[in-house]
Amino acid sequence: MAISTRDHLDIVATCTRMAWHADRREWDELAGVFADEVLVDYTSLNGGEPAVLAPADIVTAWTAALGGFDATQHLLTNYLVTGGDDEAVCTAAFQASHHLSDPLGSSAWVLGGTYRFDLVRTGAGWRIRGVVMTATWATGNKDLLAKAAAR
């Protein structure tokens, strides 16, 4: 069965809220976009292995990784949504800007690529149960990631 227009809009809004709440450091609201367990895969950027995490663990990790930046902005666009009654996949292009004052280098690191969100319908609405980020390009000072985490 095809995704209804209402579900399409709700799915896009759920994925957008993930980026919005992370950038605004609204950690409690960020946890609310996720299912009870989430497969998180950032291996294209960090290597390693994907992990299954609870929303609280995602928030803890993202607080450490993003919370030290002066500002971040994660933009999502070109959403494609497929699925059925209670499961969906949403893919989107992204551009993520990270800013941190750095007297010894560029104060910006910008990353681009795609996200794949796997979603499930719950009693509370659509929730993300899988996030795969595929980085395809970057510019600027990647060292800012470690500097922000050390703050």
C-alpha cells in the first residue's frame, strides 16, 4: 500500500525534527523522535560498526559531539518516502554546518551527503528506528569535531 499524503507529511516532519532539535540543543525533544531502539550508522564518516542504541544513548552521544560547537545547522531536503501501513523509509539529502571559533584554523566544517531513515508507526506517531548517514563530501576544518567534543 502506498504512503498517504498525511503519513508522508508526518514522516518528513519527524525526520526534520531530528535535525531541528539537535541544532537547537533540545535534547528531550530529540529523544522523542526515536523508537525505543534505533540502528545508528555513521560509519561512512567515523568507521567502526553500526550500533543499536536507546534514544537516551543517542542524546548522550550527540550532546557530546554537537553540544560543544558554537552553532550547528543540519539542513535536509529532497525527501523521498516509501513504505506501507506501519513502516516507511525516508531518504533525504543533507548539508550539515558546524561552527566553532578556532584561532589556529578555519572555524567551519561543512559536510554533505544523504540520510536514510527507517521509521515505524507507533501509538504516538511515526518514530525513527534506523538512521544511516552517508557522507559524500566535506569542506573546512574536520578537527573542529574533536575540539568541540573536548569542550
